[in-house]
Amino acid sequence: MRKLPLIILTALVAVAAAAFVYMMQWDAVGNWTPNHRFYVHTTTNTLAHLVEQVGGEDVGVSPIVASNIEPHDYEPTANDVITGLSGDVFVMNGAGLDAWATTIADQREEAGKRIIVALDENARDPHFWLDPLSVINFINQVEQVYEQIDPEYAAQYRANADAYIDELYQLDTEFRSRLVNCEKPEIVVAHDAFNYLGDRYGFEIHPVTGISPDEEPSPSDLANLAQFMKDNNITVVFFEETATDNIAQVLADEANARTEVLYTLEVLPAEETYLSLMRMNLERIADAMVCR
């Protein structure tokens, strides 16, 4: 009996290992079942939650970045790359939030495999999902791809998308009706993640740091912002749910203010939904801006 050359045997083992990892991830993370019509991998669990609204139980969805990990500086493992290259669709955010996934997207594109990128890489702010109307555009983008993959179920995907879009329009209405007659139409945030939200609903954002949460403000920046808060009677410094409040607390102490969490939704806790967290944000913003 002829023995396989070592290089071929090694390659076969690698392929088998990759397949095993892929199936295990679907079982453990993506709840894979043979009943799913096709399979989608996303970079973040927030994107996974949103695309699940289109496919429902008919489409298997699995995020690469776990819900307890900040996606900005995530470093993918070899298994993550294998996962991203597998499946029928790969969904990434773009605009630098998940820059590590660009290589996966490029390789899939070269192989003719489907990808969905929510934002162009030149977009200045990756946090599009904080604007409900931008999420509607994303949901429609996902639904169109699903129709192409599985035209037999196109009507179901359209119905799922439309139902969720109705909820997003309702959320938009709640923001518009709640954020009116505000005494202080501006907020101070530790992380510059809320530009889409402020632009949509007409209030100003004053960030302590930039788009990346790893940036550190200078002492003079903190002093200037603290003085601004005192001058404008701003009494809350918001910080994101995945970060400590150290910088926010320093600023709050200087400005005689308090700190409070405002959800960036870069990661989505298992017990919450996009809609529930956005409504929490709405009430906290309305309270901080003293909206009647």
C-alpha cells in the first residue's frame, strides 16, 4: 500500500482540522443546525443581532468577536480567519471598527464569495447603528443579499425585514418626540461614538477622546472641557459600557458632575437587544439634556 507524501497528508489534516473547528463553532456559538438554509458570519455580535432580524431561525448566524470583547483593537486568531472565509456570507462593519477583517473580505471577494460591508472605509465614524434610520438601510442591504442567495424564501426575508423596519421607525419616532424642548441640547461623552445619533436628532456631542476608545486626553483638554461643563451647567459625563469610568470620573470630579453609562452597542449583552439598549440611551440622554 502506497503511503501518501507527507506534504499531502499534512494538508489533509489541516483541512480536516479547519472543518472541525468550523463545525464546532457553529454548534457552540452559532447554534448550527442542519435546518438552516445558509450560514452567515459577522465580525461583531451587534451585527449578528441585526442580521438575525432578517433571516430569523432559517439562517445560521455567528459572530467572530465575543460579546465581552471590544472590537476596535481585536486581533483575530487563525481559527477566526478560517471561520470568516467559511460560510455563505461574511458581514463586517467597515470604517475602521473591524479593520482586521478587511483581509478576510478581500480574500472572499477574490474567491467570488459574498460579503456585506456596512460602511465605506473612508467613513469618519463607524458607529452607524446608533442612528435607527441608518440601520434601516443596513437591514435592506442584508435582505437583498439574502434574496439573491435563497430566492425561494425571498418573501419571508422581505417580511422579516419589513417587520423589523417598522420597529426601527417606531424607535425613530420615540427619539424625535422625546428629544424636544431640551434645556441643554448637548452631551459630554468619554468616547466619540455618538455623532450619527446627535446629527439625526439635533443635539451636540462633546467627546473627551476620539473615535478610538484607547485615546488619552491631555490635562489641558480635560480642564477646558470641565470649564465648558461648568459654564453650560452640564452635569453628566457619559462613558461606554465596555470601559472603565476612570477618565470620565476625573472629568466629572473637576466639573462637579456625575458619570453614567451610555451604550455604544459596539458589543451587545446577551440579555439585551438593540431596541432595548437604544431606549435606555434615549431616556438617559433626555434626562441629561432636561427634555420636557
